[in-house]
Amino acid sequence: MPHRIFVFSGGCRLCEDAADIVELGKCKECKMEVLRVDAKENRALVKKYDISAVPSIVIDEKIKVVGVPTFPWFCGEEFYGKLEREYPLRPR
């Protein structure tokens, strides 16, 4: 199942590293967007997902990973389930 992935970025090297990790590990069906937190057009999403640190990665509006992932990123249902359990996106 393809996933929708937002990588919230401040344009820093750590943000680029996080985006690179996700890009390398995601499957070709997954859609990834890098969103600058300081861009006016992204303010609503920054607020919706309560982004207070960069990089932050939001997947399918269910998962939120803050910081550069310290684990290998790969597409798969087992990996997605692990992220759902360990990094749930808490509603505001």
C-alpha cells in the first residue's frame, strides 16, 4: 500500500539527511513531499501536525517521527506497523 509522507524541514543539513533516509527507503509508489516550515503555504499543515521541531516526518496522518531517524527506513507493512506503535501521531 503506498503511503503519503511529509518531511517537515527548516532547510538544515539534518533535515536534508532525514529526507535522504526516507527517499532511499521508500518504495516507488509512496509519495514524499519535503515541506519548509517557514513557507506561508505550509502553515496550516505545521499547525495541524503540531510541528515544533525539524526535521519531523508525518506518514498517512497517523505517524510522526521527530528528528533524523536512527533506524533504517524501508517500505513494508511490518515496518509501518512498528512505526504506528512506536510513533503515533497524537491528535491536537
